Amino acid sequence: MPDFNQSTSPLRILIVDDEPNIRTTLSMCLEADGHIVVAHGDIHTALQEITRRVFDLVFLDLRLGVDNGLDFLPTLRAESPWAQVIVITAYASIETAVEAMKRGATDYLPKPFEPSQVQLVTQKVAQRRRMELKIEALQAAMGAMDAEADLPTNTPAMVETIELARQVAPSRTAILIRGEPGTGKGRLARAIHAWSNRADAPFAAVSCQRGVDELEAELFGVTSAFSPAGAERPGRVVLCDGGTLFLKEINQAPLHPQTKLLRLLRDQEYERVDDSRAKNADVRIIASTSVDLQQAVRDGTFRHDLLMSLSVVEIVIPPLRSRSDDIPLLAERYLAFLGREHDRRIGGFSTDAMYAMNQYSWPGNGHELRNVVERAVLLCRGEQIGIEHLPPNLLNATPAYSVGDLVPLETIKRSHVMQVVASTRSLRRAAWILGVDPSSLCRWMQRYGASDDQPAA
């Protein structure tokens, strides 16, 4: 999770003032604090600037020669609704400044001003921006928080995957992550962002399983008049400028947004839904897919040129069934994490339970393993998770011994007892089916390494 005590990234600031001395003084003051500053002396060139770039903050003089800064405010708010506006005014125009704030300005700076005043109003905007990023990061972290945050593995193939991800993380090159559902593609994307030089900038994940209008509005922004939801949206591309945008299941994106994404990848340019003017954005794209995109290209549902641009670096996450050494590691991690979540003190897994989990194919991969462990945590009332706490479909993965198999008699007995116990609701019911008293069954269960805490019914 990011350290929110650190300062936020430099603000992108536009100065609009017709006095050269003011522009120079203000620029020097802001640049000394590490901000990125662009200054213009008239409304028309400033308007051209905001159609090309994204700004966090605008210092706007209310008297621009024959022009009035108030007249510029509606256009400025329409072009950059996410930018904060500080109006610059003479002492005699405080009432005008108040009117400007009613129209959407954030604050005002009276002339003549001191560097300390500039720093104060700028810090207010920076704090607001920091809070927005904090909320964004917290929302993302809440969705991603789990026991695999550090990508634990004992499998050579997964080690190679992580090493490749670390190697390419510092670049701005697009990355395509392939893997079955539940393998942790989103988790790896967040890790790449954390390992990159963009770690202090925003990260956002967008599902591509949407309609054309909704996906384009989410990615590129739209004004309220054109928004499907009836609200103005700046777009994830703008909000992630300087950071990373993760496109989940890119194969589900409709063809028209694919064209816009290709332009963003190639030229770092994009257009809002309701605007044909190009804007620039420095966004690192990471995309994921659980299907064969080459087949999608052959089917005509995915652009070949977009695939080529996305797959400059392709990272494949192996499925859990080919990472058998990771199953005990992840199961223990999930047990520790979920035990704390549900306030349960459970020491581990029985031999039979771990054996059953190792034999299972895990079609849902890590997500399914987490769900299985959580179910077991909720059902277990003892100090160890036994095979009776696992769902029945896992038990089918355990080898079934038959009479006449060349195995010891105790092995046949153990397999039969464990499967009967797992298929019934209580030890008392299992004992009745097996034709023994419950105390004898409890002794068998202890001998077989399973817990005897299943409630009698």
C-alpha cells in the first residue's frame, strides 16, 4: 500500500496572466517547489494548451487585457472539469473573485502576492489531489487485499514469471498478462506498477466487459450531456496520467474502443467521447486476457495491430494445477489470513486434507483455493482443518481404492471411512452408516490424522 505521508506527485499547472512579470515570478515560485508549469498571456493560447494537455491546477487572471477571465471559466471547466482554478485579482476586484468562485473557481490570490501565499493555495490543491489519490488507492487496495500480496511461490515456472515482471516493470512498454481465470493477473499487474518508477502515481483497473459507449466514457471521459450515466466523467486515462492503467480481459473490449486504445498506445493521444480534439496522456498500459487473442484475431473480434502493440512483452501465469509445490504454501497463507479475518485459531491442515487439495486440479486456480480454505475455516471448530471440512468435489480427486487392490487393508479402511465422513453431516450419522459406535469412529479419525470436531446431529 502506498505511503500517504509522502508528498504527492508534482502538480501540472497552467498560468494565464497578461503581465510578463507575474508569469515569470509565479512560474519561478511554483517550479522551485517542483511543479510542472506552463504559462500563457492570453485566453486563446491558453485554450489551445488545455485542449492538448491535462492540468491539475490553473492560475487565472481575471483581467486579461480586453478579455475577462470570467468569460474563460465555463470553457475551462468544460475542457478540464478535474482541474482546480485559482483566480488572480487586484484588491479592488475581490467581489469579482467571489463571483468567480461561485462559478467554479477553487480559491483566489490577490495582487500583489507573496511566495508564501502562492505556496499556501497550491498546498491546498495538492492536499486535495493527494486525498483523491489516497481514496483511489484505498479503494483499489480493498479490492486486492489478500494473503498473496507478495506473490509467494515455490515453483520454478512462477519464479520465472515474477522475475520477468520485475525486469520489465521500470519501462513504459505495454504488457500483456495471460492466464486462466483466478491465477492472479490483476495482482501481478499491481505488483508491476509497484515495482515501476510510476509507483507514486495512480493505478486504476478497468473491466473491458462493457458496451461501447460505457467503456469509452470510462476510459476517455465524457461531459454530462453525452454521459450514459448523466454525469461528467474525466476518464481513467486522465486520472492515471503518469501512472498505470490495467485493462482487465482486454479480449472483451468492443472493436471501436480497441481503435482508440491503439492510438493511445502508439501516439499517447486520445479523444474524449464528445470531442474530436486530441489530448496527450502518459499512461502505462497493462492488459490481461484468459483467452487466446490470436484466435480472437482470426475470429474478427480483436484487432491484430492492437495485439501486436500490447504483446511487446507477454507474461504468462501458470495455472495452479502445474504449481503443486505452491498449493500447501498458499493454503497455509490463506488459512493464516482468513483465520484472522474470521477470528478463528486453527493450527493447520490434516494430512488427508492437504493430500486431497494436492490431488485436485483447481480449475478456478487461486481464487478457488481461497474459497475452499475460507469455507473450511468457517466450518472448522477444532484446531485443525480435516478432510470433512473440504467440499465434496475435492474428495473425488483422492484415489479411490477398491476391494482387491494391492494395498494394505488399513488403506482401504481409511479411504472408505474418510469418504463416508466427508459425505455425511455428522460423525454420529457416519458411525451409524459404518456400523460402529461414535467413540470408535472418533478414535479412527484421530489415528487417521483428521479432526473429530464435526458436530453430532
